Amino acid sequence: MQGAQNDSSGIIKFGKEHRIMTFQANFCHSGFKEAYITLYKMIMCSVMRVFIVFALLTSLGFTTGFCEEAVSGGLLKADLERVVKKPALYLYPERNTTVEVRLGPKGRITKTIPDYKDKWKVNVDSKGRIDRKYRYLFYEAQLDTPIAQPQEGWCVRSRELGPWMRSHLPSFGLNSQEAQDFRAYWLKNLPKSTYWIIRMIQPEVVDDQLGLIIRPEPKSLLRVLLHFTPSKEMVRLREPEISRFERKGFVSVEWGGIVGSTDRKEIVK
């Protein structure tokens, strides 16, 4: 064999060319093969994990329309129907007062500002400034069931929401600052829709679903909760009659909203 030499021990030694070929062969059949097998096992394990998770989700009924139903915050549309967004609670005592507020939604509280531990106990001045820091108390809640809606309401083109709010919020009883806060939040946070069906949840329904205790008790309490349902077309609705809200003594005002879905039947009283 060319390039081979025989020493005195009888062992055949190969030339440089053959040693390189032997090294390459050994590498291919040992290190590279083991690395390939390890990589293959890792890929297959990952695939199996994904398959197991998908099978579990399928068995629990979570995959049907999952991509289409997912919304911001990790909630599904079915859950979003029950989320009461940003109730903002304003307090206007006649003088500097320590006020206790207890929330009692038929569901669970999901967010609060400031922190809420069984109750809020805050100091409020005569201008409504809370703990010298906040204009209002903020919370969000997820109800156990979708809230009942009245048949009356308004259907508003999306681009006309701003003017609609400017003309209607004062008639609901909100003052200029409260109305400005309402517009700033909802005009930014409502998703895209050609039209919006807007219904005002009846006060007795709000009190039932979103329990609220304020001590000392306000002489005038206003709770405005609107339900927004997206619509692709104009819907004719009878407008509700709005009672005039009078501010007397210790006043408390709350506004909030719920975003509905066109994919679910509305619960209408």
C-alpha cells in the first residue's frame, strides 16, 4: 500500500495522507454522529412537548377559534363581556373628610389604584383631592355573568363618538372634568368598529352587580355605566329618558364601561 511503512515491531505505519483520512472517518463516525443524534433527540422532545400541550388544550376546548377570540390582556371575548373597565369613583365631601369605601362586585376585583385591601380608607379634601394625590379611586372587576342591558340606547358612528360624548355626558350628570376623563379613556381604548351601540345600564342593575358602600354616606350618588357593542351597520334604537342629577351635600360620582362583542347574544331586559 502506497504511503505505508513497516517498522521492526511489525506494525504498519501509514503516511500523512492516510492519517488525515482516518481522522476524518473517526470524527464522522463518532463525534459528529453523536452530536447529530443528540440534536435529533432534542428536536423530537420539543415537538412532543408541543403536541402534548396542544392535545391538552384541545381536550379542554380552548383551541377552537383561539386566535380569532384572543384579545388584549390575555382575555377571551367571552371573558371581556364581563369585564367592567375603569370605574372611576370621585368623592366630593363638603369639608376635609376621612372616607371609607368598600367594593362588592359579583365577581372579582382585578385592578385598583391605590391598593385595595378589603377597603379604601382615604383622606379627601373639599375639592375632591384624594390623599393629596388622586382625582378619583380606580378599579376594574370581572363579573361572574354578563350584565343585563336595557333595550333603549344609541347607535353612533365611530368617528362621531367624540361629539356624541361631548353632548351627552353632561346630560348624564358628569361635570366637565369627569366628562373629560371619560372621553380621554374611552376614545383611546375602544377598539375599531364602524358603529357603536351604546346602552346605559340601569342604576338598580349597577348597584346589584357592583356593590358599593361609602362611609360617610354621600347625599348625592351618581353611577354611570355604559355598555359598548360594536356593529357593522346602523341600528335604530329608542333613546332612554335620562333623569337630571342634582349635586347636594357630599357628592360621589362614578363612571365606567363594558365592551361587548358582536359574536355573543346580548342580554337585554
